[in-house]
Amino acid sequence: MIEQKAGRRYQKGSDRPAAKLTDEQIVEIRETYARGGYTQADLAETYGITQGLVSLIVNGKRWRHVSGPIPLTKPAQTEQETN
């Protein structure tokens, strides 16, 4: 709250002192996952983070200010596709 009153912005991403990843690593994670061949668990182990955080990163729920491919939601299946 003190920071907000002073007019300072909230620290994002690698600007946070406790950040484990850099902006460049976030882009690498998103690009690697988008190309396929690696599971979220594989990426989590490689970068020393949890699979849940990888999921949030690749789906654009965390580190939103960093670019990189974020998957679109899948369109609903039609009745013909399910039969």
C-alpha cells in the first residue's frame, strides 16, 4: 500500500527481487511449449519451477507483459466431429 500511495508502479516479472525467471526465459518457455515435444513437467524441471507455474506462463495467466506465443482456446467441437 505504501508503494501505491507514493505513486510507484508494482514490480513485474524479473524486476521483482524474488523472481526465479527472466523475461527471456519466459519467451523461451512459451516458444518451446508451442513447438511441441516437451511437456509442462519437462519444462518445469528444466527451469526449476513447478508444472503449475509453467501452465500459468504458457496460457498467459502469469508474466502477461512478456511476449511469446500463447495458445488460443480451442473452438467447440461440432456434432459431426464427435461422431
